[in-house]
Amino acid sequence: MTPSSEAVDEWFVAEVLPLEAELVSYLRRARSFSGEADDLRQEVFARVYEAAKSALPPATRPFVFTVARNLMADRFRRSQVVSIELLADLEGLEAMDETIPADRIIVGRQELGLVLDAVEALPDRCRQIVRMRKIEGLTQREVARALGIAENTVEKQVAKGVRRLADAIFGGADAPAARLKPSAKERDRGRLR
């Protein structure tokens, strides 16, 4: 049974807010996020409150700290992702490291171009999901929620997109990115094969 707004508010004030000092201390101990502890605390509280609207957790403290740990893991994963667009923008910079041979720079730019072309050649929905999941670093759940689709759909679309990207990138000269475009049959069905 879904709790009432009043029940969620009462639970939050009585059981979650008293954990605030301990939560902030926990967040500050994580070196990577110590400067973001206040922002993280607010996001943890927002996520906990949203989740409680569906059902109050049986054990508040473990639930709050699990949300905090998952939030930090998500943020860490996102911080490790470098945007392909950012890399493409760096291509225009004049200053180059002179210790890297020119031929390696040229090959690297060609490979980056191939990846960008391959991503752009994916069918629209697949491209959108692959970008969100693999380039922006969103979780499967976040992508599903943002697009209003099932997590299983996200998983399948990412797998299909990554397979097509791998074919384009590692398939050699006989597998150009143009082959990634969906067939007429696929376009008619609105899905990837």
C-alpha cells in the first residue's frame, strides 16, 4: 500500500533527518566527494523521499546509506567518462604535444572520426540510448526513467548499438560506418534488428 504524503513527511522528519550529521560525515570521508557533501546530502534526501512515496523502507538507516553509496558510485562513474564531443573539440586546438609523432595524431583523429561517424549512423532511438548510457555515463535505470521505457529495453538497445559500433570500428575497410544505418524493414518496424 502506498503511504500518504503526510505519512512520508512524518517518517522523513522522524527517521531520516536525525541521520543528517552522520550522513554528512560519511559523505565527507569519501575523499573524491568531500567538497560536495552538502550537495550530495540534498540529493540523497531527495532520492530517499521519492522512493518512500512508493513504500516506506523497513529499515531507514541502511536504506539511506545505501542510497548515498549508490549516488557516490554513480557520480564516480560519470567523472570517469570523457565526452566524445569534448575529444572532438580538442581536435581544433592549435597547441599539440610535440612528443607525440604526427602520424599517431593523424591516426588518432581518423579513429575518432570513425567512432563519431559510427555513433551518428546508429538508428535514432539506439543512438540516443547509447549516447546517454555510454557517453554521458547515465545508469540503465536513469536512461529508462528519462525516456519512459523499460530498463530491459535500454539494455537491449545498448547491446545492439555497441555491437554495430564494434562492427563498424573493428570490421576494417569492408565495414564502413554507413552500414550501420537501419534497413528499410527495421525503419518500418521502428526497431533495431
